[in-house]
Amino acid sequence: MIAAGVLANARTFGGQDYGGFHTIIALAPALRRLAREKKTAGTGAFLAHFGVRRRMFRNSAAVRLGAR
């Protein structure tokens, strides 16, 4: 799902839109946090999923608006 979101962002904006660029750039730290929390197997792993989901939601909203 994340790879599909990244591909959709790249196809829609091609690095030319400030908002589209920043929605995809914000995904990298969220994924790093998720990986770190999964290693420790704490309750943070559950909460880290929300960070990734929120960034993917923002990315899909930016793609929908940019595709018009």
C-alpha cells in the first residue's frame, strides 16, 4: 500500500509540487519510527501505525487534489 502511494505521488506530481513533495517526504520518518517500534515490540508499534496511516491519508488527498 505504501509503495502504491509513493508511485501515485510520483506519477501525479513528478517532484514539481511543493505540497506533494512534502507529503511524501514526511512518510520516511514515520516508516523509520514504525520499524524502530516494531523491534522493541512495545505499545509504540501500535501507535506508530497511525503515523504512517495519517501520512498516507494526506498523500492520497494531495494526489486527488493534484490530479484535477
